[in-house]
Amino acid sequence: MSAGGAQTVGQGRHTLAMGEPFIGSEAIAAGMSWGELQRNHTRIFRDVYIDADAGITATTRAYAGWLWSGRRAIVAGLSAAALHGSAWVDAGAAVELIHGNRHRLSGLRVFGDRLQDDEWQVIDGVPVTTPARTALDLGCRHPRVEATAAVDALVRATGLDLAEPRSLVARYPGRRGIAKAWQVLESADGGAQSPKETYVRLLLTDSGLPRPQTQIPVLGDTCSVVAYLDMGWPDLMVAVEYDGEQHRTKRSQYSWDVKRLEIAQRRGWLIVRVLADDKPPDILRRVRAALASRRPTPRARRPA
């Protein structure tokens, strides 16, 4: 399906729900006064409004962008990822749509890309690119680290098999950004629990270190899993843990992290803790030193 051929494929959600975006002209036609519309609602896009006291999330903005298109666009990119349940999608990010109307408008990124019938689906009445096509678009359109973090989150939310978007690469050999998309799909990993964990993982692999395993299980005394480590190399029992702000500000998270790492250390794990303000050279130095300390020292060869 081409962008211009996207018909009104999902009318969906005609009944206005509290806190849900709606088309202002339709509300007025249904009896709302212009004054009420202006006093009690916030304008998101042209002729698209939401209750003034409603929180605007990435998902509500995605729905608002679809309404702006006259219910003709297909939601794509980060907006599609949000509708698929991805975490960490910025509520202020531009809504990404595949649509025939490509006029530049604030808060919208509209693309006229080709789309096959098996590359979109309907979620709650809204046409959205499938997880596989969403992953491909993210890889093509966004900077590599940002795109990898977004695909990590998408895989985590949907259980997407990365073989699916990789198979789509062959459909669009000349597409702009397709080579970068392949790199993103090759390096993505649904084990990341935050964009910063993705950043640390890419920092390690980009420096030439072996790709770490993510979400490594730690076994307790009864051989059941009692904790997971962010990333590391089980053969050497070296792990890298990213300590984000929530680890320090949430008491329950901080207490569990302390216990979790104590358990891992008792099991013989060597743990490198990375803080938000750590510099890349320092992170790499400490990780390399930890790996080197666990690698067996080659035996000296006896003289003949």
C-alpha cells in the first residue's frame, strides 16, 4: 500500500472517552459550543483537541496525529512503538505517520513510504505499522544509538523476533538508511531495560569487546533464579550493571539492587557498576581490566 492509497481503514472509537483526543469540528457538530471547546480543551494539532486537564502521552499524541490525518494515515516509527506498548517513548516526540499529505507541520513527521499489506495492522481501531515494519523504520530514520534503544524496547514489549524485520530489508534494497537499519537490527537486544543500558552495551561492542549477554540469571542455593544481571560474559563471570537515577531515588529499588549484587558476588561474579556521569574511557578501562583479571594467564613455554 502506498501512502496515497491509505484509505479510511479504521474509523474506530467514535464515542468520545474522557481524556481521549477528538476532532473539534466533530464535537461542535455533535453539540459542543465553540466557547466550551476553547475553554476546556487543549489543541494538539489543527482541529484535534484533548481535555485541558488530561495528560498527554506518546500514545495519545499518536492517536491525535492519526485524527489530524482525517483517520487516513498509518501510525509509524516511535509513535507506532508507543501504541505497541514500548517504554521510554518521549511524549513530546513528533508523531510519525505514513500519509499522502506531507506538508511540514510542527509536531508531525509525515512520510510517503511504500507499505505492503503485511506490514500494518489495526490496534484499537487505529492502523499501525507491525512491530517488524516499525523496527525497520526506526533503524532507517533515527540515529543509530537512539534507534537501537527504541528497537530494544519494542522487542521487549512485543516479543518481536528480529529475524522478521531483517527479512524486510531485502524488500527495500535502495531505501535511504537501509544499511544503518541492518546494523541496528543486528545489534538490538530486548534484554535492555533502559536506553542507558543500550548505550552502555553499544559502547562496549563498538570498542571491540565481545557482545555481552543481557539479563543474565543468577542462581540461588536451590538452583532457582534469584536475580538477573544487566549484561556480561557468563564464561568469565564478569557483569556490567548500569545504576540509573531510579536506583538511587527509589528506596525499594536501591535496597533490592544491593541485595541482588551481593548474591551475585557471593556466586563469584565480578561486577563493574556504571553510573550516569561516568565517562566512556573510564567505563571501558574498568571493564577491560575486569575481563583481563578473569582470563587465564598463558603458561610460559618450557625451553627446548
